[in-house]
Amino acid sequence: MSETFYKKVGRRYKPVYEYDPIFAEGLPLGSHLIHVRPNGQSYRYHVDPETAAMTAASIHAKEILVTALNKAVSLKPKSNPITEEQREAWNKFINVMGEDGRVLLGVSMDDIAEEAVKALQSETEKLLNNPTVRKSYDHFMTVTKLSKEA
């Protein structure tokens, strides 16, 4: 049985969110992260609780990486400066092609960032096997939590 949540807008209530408890019952056994953002959501299954904070941070970092990498690989003229006529032609090309006209074809930035995040997670898990690194990580997490509260 799903439950609908409403928000008062003016004198009326409008539905803003629907929750179905059956969703949680359908998840596989284990710990999972669900990240909801304006354009969608992502799911990470079987997340190690010891590295859940880092995994959650890496999901956020992935979005930042995708944005930065997309900007970095935008098509640019080979030589600078370009003439005003060339600039107008370039802008017209982008206007006609949309944002797709700015990016080179090939591996998506999302795929690249996903691999980078996986590599970071893998390396972190290896490093956390070292007791000294684990202690430092725990200290870091404590300081991070305290700084958020401040």
C-alpha cells in the first residue's frame, strides 16, 4: 500500500512524493545506498558499511567529475584566436546541434567517472585493511561529522 505525501500550495494540497514500503521489501539482503537527485536516482547494492560514507561521497564526486570532464573535452578550435566569422559559425553549429555539439563522441563522461569512482573505492578498501590507515580514516570521519555539526 503506497502512501502519498502532499505539500500545501496556496489553499490547496498538491502531491509531491509517493512512498511504497514494498520497495524496501524487494531489496536483496545486505546494506545498500540509494542516491536520489533531481534527474534520477542511483542504487549501490551490497555496500560495505565500513566504507559507506566514502561510497556516498564518491557518488556525489562522480557528478562533479562528469561535469568537469564534459567541460574539459568540449570541442574547441585547433588554433586561437579565431575570427569573428569562425566564432559565429561555431556558435551556430552548437545552436543547431544543441549541447551534443560541444562533446566529442566516444566513451561517455559518466562511464569514465564511474570507473574512476570504482578505482577510488577499490583503493580505499585496500588501504583500510591497514590498522593505521583505518584509525586515521575513523579520526577523519569523526572530524568531518563534527565540522558538519558546527
